[in-house]
Amino acid sequence: MKRLTFRSSAAAAAIVAAAATASAPAQAQAGVTVLDEGFANLAGLTGWDSINRSIPPGTGWFQGNAGIFAAQAGPENSYAGANFLGAANGAGAVDNWLITPTLTLTGLSTLSFFTNREAAAPFADLLEVRFGAGSGTDAASFDTVLATIGGASAFPTDWTQWNADLAVEGPGRFAFRYLGDAATLSYIGLDTVRVVTAVPEPAFWLMLAGGLGMVGLARRRLGQ
């Protein structure tokens, strides 16, 4: 098993303005897991969205095929799979999205997941990992690219862990986008997706509450 790490400072615009009134930065005392998915039953997931924007659309993300390779953890088929048939009959442009539920993030947060690819040359599978503030599913809302796996560089052919850190305050969703010319794609898997977000020190919440109070007081004075 390999482990690779990447980081992002994007989505700063999602940090609430009131927090800027505090005179010191938030300090995370611990992390809370807001998502932990092993894909034992992809069809039964709650809050996830599988959207196939391929041209022409074919098969969306599906339950993993243990005959190609086994899951990173759990039962052998307990992972999400995607392949060249995302475009109908394996001909066309694949653009296949798997989107997490809406998560409430509270500062420095970490996304981790495992991905794998069928060991078949000369295919060039490509997976983008994106983040979007809010709760929508529109492709344009996922404007923060956290990673591009495969494509010009080799896609891992054994289960490899990836991690991304980003600072966000408020709701947001992560998206896994499998894309490319169907003729260049083979088969990939996604497993063990976790998101851990910070739990700020109690002092931060007091400063934040004080900042919000000052904002409210200023508004009342302006209204007089």
C-alpha cells in the first residue's frame, strides 16, 4: 500500500467574516469525523449523489467488481467502481461524478481516501478530486481542484491513500470525477473515504460570539 499527500489552502472565502474580528487564530484541540464511508452498499448510500455527465451517458459509479481487484478494506466488493462504460457502449467522453453528502466543516479539515486502477496498459485513467462550498450538485460549484490523479502521470495500480487539508467554515461537498475519452480509460476503484474536521478551542467560540455581538451592536448603532 502506498500513501501520497497533497494540500490545499483553497476555499478561504468560505470562512465566516465574523471570525476575522477575533484577535487570535482558532486552535484545533481535536478532530471530529464527519464522513467515514467504505461503500459496502453503494446503492443504499444516503446523501451521496452519483451524476453521469458523460456524452453519451452510460453507466454511473457502481459496486466494485471483486473479480478485477478486491476492496482496500472490508468485503471484497466493498468499494465504488467506475470504468470506460461511463459513456454509452464505451464510446464517447466520460464525465462521471460521485459526490459526498453535504458536510459541516469547522476549520482545518482533512479528506482522505484510497484509489486503485486495473493494471492494464496502455490506458490512462483520470480522477479529479474537487471541493465545492454549499450543498449543490452543479458542476460549476466544485471550483476547487484538490488533486488530479492519473492522466499524464501514472495512475496507481494498487490501493494508494491520498490526503488533502483545507480550511473551510460552513457546509461543503467533495466530488470524485472520473473523466476522459472512453477509449483511453479502463477501470478504477474508490474506497475508505473519510473527512475529519477541526473542533476549535472553547476560547475561539467565545471570541467568535463576541465578534458577532460587536457586529450586531454596530448594526444597531448604524440604524439609529
